[in-house]
Amino acid sequence: MDVLYWIAIFIATFCIMEFNAWWMHKYVMHGFLWNLHEDHHHKQHDSWFEKNDFFFVFYAAISIGLKLVHSFYDIWWTLPLSAGILAYGIAYFIVHDVFIHQRFKWLRKANNKYAKGLRRAHKMHHKHLGKEDGENFGMLVVPFKYFK
């Protein structure tokens, strides 16, 4: 039974992270922390790193902190929370930074309906270069209108 709880918490955490990513992007990244996210929309530097990468570090720290709580205090449910955040972070990194923005030269030939829809949706978001008016959606769950 414990395994089922672990799996349920892991899956729920992964799914909640998709909503959280949408919310953070809309209200925090395009809100009061625009100064960290802006270089993702306006690449005005020569560095491979962006200030926007701070958000990855933030969630990695939360995941690591939950793993440490599990290790030191043996609170069992912090481990599937940590793993769910980590798994979402990996999925987000692969979809957003590797597949869409090609920060690494992997997955360039993916050309199915889902891949095209993701690219189209993200392109629509990036056509707005300012803080306001950027169309917003989750990174893994994209509105059907982009899948043509």
C-alpha cells in the first residue's frame, strides 16, 4: 500500500508542477521577476547561461531540500515529492531547453504532430518580446489549437 501512496504522490506532484510552471511563468516570470526572465525573450548577451536559469536552480534547491528532509528526518512523503519535482524539471528541460530552444543539439529531427504543436505554441509565446501580452500555457500540456 505504501508503494501506491508513493506513486500517487509522485504523479500528483508531477502534474501539479505543470500548473505551477504555468502560474509561475504568467504571474512571477512575466511579473515581478521579469528582470530574471527577460533575457530568455531578449537574448542580449553572449553567454550560454541566462538569468532565467535561476528558476531551474530554485526548483532544484526545493527538490534537494525535500530529499535532505527525507534523509535526515525519515519523513517518507518528502521523497516522492522530491522525485516528482525532479522528474518534472527533467521533462521541462528536455522539452523547453533541448527540444524547443536547441540549447543542446539533440532531438532536432522530431517532426510529429505533438512536436510541431509544441514548437508552434512556444513560437506564439515568444513573438511577444515584452513583459505583457505573452500567450501563456503549460510546457507539456499545450492547447489543441496548435496541433494542426
